[in-house]
Amino acid sequence: MPVGNGKPSCLLSRTLIAWYMHLCIFALAQLLFFVFDDYDTWHAFKLNPMGEWILFNLNSFLDFVLIHKSNQLNGVTLLWGILVLIHGAHSISYVLISKRRESYKG
């Protein structure tokens, strides 16, 4: 169902804006991670059992993501980066599919 003024293009722009905002927040968080990378006690990133399981299964990928000194920050960066990529792929595919449907309608 279209949002706003009833045009599908409004929904498309909202979809892309949401992804751009997600990307900007990710970039800002990475900047903050660089600033606070030397902080020794990361109480905010104590993992629950599900987080430990995910981190254990993604451990082989963590060897490629050695941006920060802290393993917790590298894990957060990896998971969040994957989510940003999935969100971006979904947004772009949604835009492309919607534009293709509009072109078929005439």
C-alpha cells in the first residue's frame, strides 16, 4: 500500500532514505569505535548465550575483520556490517523491482 501522497515513488524514496540512514549510523558508530577503541572495559558488549553462539560461528570471518583492537568491537562491526549489506541489497532490489513493475504498467 503506497504511503504519503499515494505514489509508489514516495515509498521508494523512503526505502532508500532508510538504508542511507542505517549506513550513516553504522559509519558514525565505527567512528566512535575508533575513538573508544583503547577503552578496556566494554560492559555494554557482554554477550548473552545467543550472542556467544553467533560470535563462535562467525569466528572464522572475524579473522578478516581486524579493524579494532577489541574482539567485541570487531564482532559488532562484522554483524552490523552484514545487516547493513542485507538491508542495502533488499532496498536496492525493492527499488529495481518496483521500477520494473511501473515500466510494465505503461
